[in-house]
Amino acid sequence: MDQTLAPELKIQHFEGPMDLLYHLVEKNDIDIFDIPIATICEQYMAYLDAMKSLDMEIASEFLVMAASLVLIKTKMMLPGSKSGLDGEAEPDPREDLVVSLMRYKRCKLFAEELKVRREKYSGCRTRLPMTAKELGIKPVPVKQEFSTEEFDKAVDDVCARNVVRFADISAKITHILRKDKLSIRQKMKNLLKTITSKGKLFFSELFAGRGKDEDIKMEKIVSFLAILELVRSDSINVEQKRLFDDILIEKKRI
């Protein structure tokens, strides 16, 4: 960093003291998290001294920033400024200044992006969407062609995929049932007997007060399959008003 470089810009070219400070940081390619406060303070004061006549209302803001820089510089030059009385490190005097510069940099970048977008899109105009009728366009109906051959082929493809999928599921269910020695046919008889005696009941009532969670889970699977078989054989009626609601089971009414 060239500390002997004399400032050439005038104070009127900056929107405020933070703008001038940000310019000095960018100009000297300084790490914003490690600002050499002495150098920045000298250059900042040089910009103010270069102005022979200043509007005091405008210059007062720049002078306040200059006083803040001198105060930070003084704190950093005092002996023992890096550690407190108890030996712990004190906050860096430049911390607030760095935070302010980061906020200003972010706002400046946003402002530049907005300026670019304004220049790019200022000539654009929007129009509300209109229907074809409002635009004077008469829609031409598309002729729907139905091919029985294509339909039959699609049905065959779906059936072939379902055969593979359900065959895999059936194999898994058979393995589970063999492992736990549970009979769907016996469960169907028990369920039909229970439903006949009570008239109707909820699916959750079949497992009230049962044993371990694993046993209940297997019991639910077998019972659900038994219910499906009973429904398929038109022996019972089932009803579920909403998704995930309890299933109401009742005997088939003749």
C-alpha cells in the first residue's frame, strides 16, 4: 500500500463520510477486517485539509467521522490497549467501524444493482393477461382421436407392471406369515364371528389391550389382509370417512 499517494478527489464527490471512508479502503486495497487505522486517519484528514472552503452543515458530518477515527487511533496507541486488567483481551476499537463499513458496502452493492436494473428495465411495460376472445382469436378445437389399439396396449403395460409389483409384495407377505405362523383363513373366521356378535366395530378395537408392539403390528397386518378377503367375498362392509380415519367394520346386510 502506497501511503505517500496524495488524495486528488474532492469532498463534494462523496455522499457522506462513510462513502469517503469506504473509498479509501477500496482504493488502498485494505482488508476491511484489519484496517490500518493510522494510515486511513491520515488520508481522511488529508481530504478534509485539501478543501479550502467547506459548507459547515455538510462538513460537520465529515468532521464527526474524523474525530471518531482519531479516537480509535488513540485507543490503539495507548499501552495495554490489547489486554484488560485481568489479562483478558479487550474488544478491538475498530469493531464498530468495521460493522458500519460492512453495512455500507452491502447497501452500496444493492444500490448499484438496483441502478443497473432500472436502466435495463425502465423502458419495459407490462400488460394484463387477456383471453383469446378479448384478443379477437377464435380457438380451433383440437380433434380428439381415440385409438383402441393404443388403449389396449397401455392397459396391458399397466397390468404387466402390477403383476410384477404385487407378486413381490405377495412373496414378502407370505414370508412374514410363515415366519410368525399366522393364518389369514383362521383370522377371517375369528373376525366374522366377532363382527356377527357385535354387529359392527372399529378396526382399532381389534387390538385393544394386546401384547408387545411387534405382536400388535403383525396382528394388524394379518387382520387387515383378512378384512380385505372378507370384503372381496362380500361378507362384510367397511367404511372410512377420511384418510387415516379409523375403519368401521359391520356385517353385510342382506
